[in-house]
Amino acid sequence: PFVKPPSFVGREAQLAQLSTHISSEGCRQLAIYCLGGCGKTALALEDSYQTREQQPTRAIFWVPLASQEIFEQAYREIGLLLRIPGITDAKADVKQLIKARLSDEGAEHCLTVIYSVDD
């Protein structure tokens, strides 16, 4: 959802560490945390763009967690993009359907960034 900032500079050590962790065998979860305004989103965004350049077939999803409703809507949209059967059913367990689909196709080809996880 964000345009790559043309002025991103520095943080090579953090980017290298982030990239190494994400591309490592068996990587499942990683949290970037610090005080607000320190550049967590900018770092994740830069890494996402670099990942896209280096691995153009890898799916990258950005999921906002501003509220439970927004989070679930974003997951439903991912399900629509992936054409998951039953994703539009109002009673569907959207998160479970997404998890099953990404597990079937191999999560190593997917990067999901969950942002705005302040609370």
C-alpha cells in the first residue's frame, strides 16, 4: 500500500539482518519493535521492495492491524486474490483458510507484513 520512498538511506546492518532472517530456512515469524517514529515501517517497506526485486515471484502481503475488522477484511482480500474457495462465506474462518492455502503452496514463497500492531 506504500510507494517506495526514494530517499531511504542507511540502516544497511538492520536491512541485512532482516533479509537474512526472512530468507533463512524455516523462518516463520519476526517482530520489529521499538518506539513509535523510529522507522519500523520504513525498514519493513524497504526490505519488501528489495525482496520483490530479488524474488519477483514471491507474494508479499501487507496487512494492517489498526482494528480487528480491518485485519479480517485485509485477510479476506488476500483470500480473494488467491481465489480460495469459500472465502466469501460470511461464516468462513478466513484466517484458517489463508493459513491452509499458504501452507499448501509453501509459505517460503510468501512474505506477510502485519503493521500498525501498536496495541
